[in-house]
Amino acid sequence: MGRSPRRVKRLKPAAVDDFRTAAGATKDREIVEASVLDRLGAAHGHFRYESGHHGELWLDLDRLFLDPQGLAPLACELGARLAPREVEAVVGPLAGGAFLAQMIAIELGVRFAYAAPAPSSPGEALFSVAYRLPATVAPLLEGRRVAIVDDAVNAGSALRGTFRALIEAGAKPVALAALVVLGDSVKPFLEQEGLHLERLMSLPNQLWTPSECPLCARGIPLTAGGE
């Protein structure tokens, strides 16, 4: 039997309009960015990221999901930007990316799935973290147009891992989105795959390999809780 016809639910215009009206200006980028920052807790120190890189900026992404009602307009805004791509499913890496992806999938009226990180060993290469789709769900995404959503993208290891898992499942990743993008380390991956990454805001952040990290060279220990 063939696949059932895809049904895309139109986004609720009022949700986006109310957010922009409450902000005081339609399509005001600064207001949108302020709304994102208001829900994040930023810390500075010496951090090791999931990709294995080191950096100075850490975002407390767990705080994003304390207020789902407050986060909903931001998810709706991202969903509105993804809607023209006519995706059939939204997939997010656990944990925060999956929570946000599910909110967007509800707005778009499409399928949702998560990708979970596989255990990695200390000392593995950069970007070595792998992500896996649930075994019973992966076959259901074969041939479908998929958007990958994450809460924040830094080096992009979760984005890359989820992308690879979808390709292995025979899905077609056609769109990427995140609330915030840190730095431009993910740019080569986007160019290689011919993808555009929608984002509500960008923040500067420099990454270093452990051997090139100036903080390590100065003997500054890794900040606790940064992995």
C-alpha cells in the first residue's frame, strides 16, 4: 500500500501575530532576539562541548522549557519559516531539540521523531558523537521530506548526527532550524550539504580543538557542569 496523502496544517496566524504585536513591531528582529535571550542563561568559562571542542560560552538550554507557553510563539515563528519547505516530519536531537521539534511538528500538523545520542568513548575524534532514530520509527521516515530542529547549534555535532541518521533511514532532510546559532563553525557542513539553517538569532562564539585551546594553554581548568 502507498503512503497516505500528506496533510499539512496551516500555522495559527494569530499565534505569530500576537507575538509580534506584543513585541510592539512586526518582524522586529531585535525583539525576537531579546525574547530568546530572556529565556537563556549564559555563562562564561572554559567549557568542553559535545563535539569535543572547547569554548568560553555556555547556554543554560534547560531553562528554555520551564515556560512552554512563553516558548510557543518562538516555536511558531520557526515553524512559519519552515512551512514553505513542505516538510512531512520534524526531527530533533534529544533532549532540547526534540522538545522544540515536537512543538513545531504540532504547529505544522506533521509527524515528529527524535534522535538519541549513542554512547561515546573519551578521547574520540571531534564530531564523533552518533545519533540514532528509534528502530521502529526510522522506516516510517523513508522517502519523506524532513526538517531537523535543535534548540541551539554550536559546532553542530547533534545536527550532523541527526542528519546522518536520517540519511541512513532513507529520509530526505530538506530544512534545518534552531532558536540560536553560536559562531559559524557549522557553516562548512551547511555548504557541503547545500542546506540553509533558519535561526531566530546568532551569537558570536569561537571554538578550539583541545590542542589549540588557549585556555588549556594557560592552565585554566574546565568549568564544572559544562558537558
